[in-house]
Amino acid sequence: MSFTPDRFTRHLKGVCSLGFAVALLMLAARPAGAQTALDAFHWVDFHDQKDAAIVQWVTTSLKAEKWTAIREIGVQWDSALVLTAERKTPQSSPQADAYTVWSVSLSKHESQPLFHAVNPKVLGWTTFGGEFVPELGLVYDDCSGCDASTFFTTLYYNVAAHAWRARWLRGDQAAPLWAAGNIDGVTRTQIYGLLTEPPGRNVLATWVHFDYGKTKPAEDFVYQYSVDPASGLEQMQALGPDHAGQMERELCKANPGQADPALATLARGQDSDLCAVFLGGVAKTGRRPTTTPPANNRGRSEPPGAKK
């Protein structure tokens, strides 16, 4: 799917504030000295007998669903975060696997699909939700063998629902990071970055610059994705001229991998001509913006086997 300027704007305007008051609920529900969210979370090892019961529980819970293999299981308290892959035929390329991200209850055999993805890549922990509610970053594409768009979301345990949830979702699309493909007569530059704002909360910012040459003035779309600290609601904000300039400067300097190498994927476009000029440097002659999505891996664990 290629994003035209109009489609890009419509998609972003369609992302509304969603979610629950996660931060406040977590603080209220967590007694002094209780196990923290990070301490409570662990990735299941499919080859460890200690995790065999969880693998069996998840497999049974998803028995009626369509999947070929379970790729990942992450457990926190009474809920499992699960990634399943579906392969059309045994001869199909693994790169074309269709993934589903699930929340699976560990107290009753119930499951809920959160969204569908291609080439998902689990990143590190982020602080969108605050110190006591760490959220797991994930990037993914919307198709394989096409002009794919790449999206970002965070996955977090929702105390009220006793289940996993994902941020900024609109259908299967979350916060848009990158759109592939070319637009005739338009030079597009895309920049995004994970930033940290006081007192230590992460925000994601994106900047798309459309240069129409002599046809009409250039256009800039700058957006910020965050979580409200008071309510725990996710937010998407289009920045106006008064704030966009400062955010563009911050984006051109973004380097989340310096603090956490696992989050290095959440910065791209800082080497563009646009950033070079914006920060007072010199653009590289003849350089054009890159329009291919970042490389993704195929998961972190070996599956327990194909569904029979």
C-alpha cells in the first residue's frame, strides 16, 4: 500500500485517543514491595520443561484459530502475549508468513486477537506508560512482496482487563513509521525517532516532507504519539507551526539506540538531506530519500511445531 499525501493525512486523522487509565490503575493495584511488571514478565522457552504447561495451555486456547506455528509467548501475571504465524503452504517463503498478535488468558481458555502483521520485530521495553508500566515496542509491515508500510505499536498489560493491549490501533494499523513506493512528481523525505521527555517518558515523533518542486509549496506533516500520564490514554497529536520546528530539530538528532540498542530501529532519516540542511550542514549531491522499509527479523524463538 502506497501513501499519497491525502491518504497519509486521512490515516493519521483517523487515529484517535484510545485505551484505559493504565498508569493509575497499576499504581493503585500494586502493593508496596509487590512484583514489578518487568520482574513478572518472561519469554517462554519452548525447550524448557518449566514452560511446557504454558505452551500447552496457549495451544489449547488457540486450537480453534487459524495458525501454522506459535512463534512467541510472553507471560505477565495471568495473561500471555502470543505471536502466531500462518504459512499458506509448506513451500511458501517464511518472509510471507502472516502473523497475529494475541492476548491469551492464563486463568480461562479465552483468547483475543489484537492485530495482524507481516514481518513483526519485537524491540525493547519503552517508558510510554511510565516507570511502573513498561510497554514492549514492536514494529511490523502490512504486507509482503509489495510496497509495504511499516507501523509501530507498544504492547502492555492492562490491569483492568487482565489482558494485553496494543496502542494507537486503527484496524491492523498503528502509528505509521514509513511508507514505501514513489509518488510521481513528488520527492518525499521521511524521518522518525523515539524521544524521551521529562521525567523520562518516551514519545514517538514522525515527520514527512513532500517536495513538489515548482508545482506548489512543500508540505510538512509532523506528528507525536504519546501516552497521557494522568489517564493512561494513548494520544496522537498533529503539531502546528509553533511546535513542529522544534520537533523537527529533535527528530534530526534522535538516537534511541544510544540509550538502549534494542530500540535503535526507532530512528530513521537522520542522515537525509533535509536533516543535513536543517541542522546547518550540507546536503549530499544527488542523494534522494530512501523509500524501503527497515529490515525485520522473523521472531525470537523456535516454534513448538506446526498445528495439526
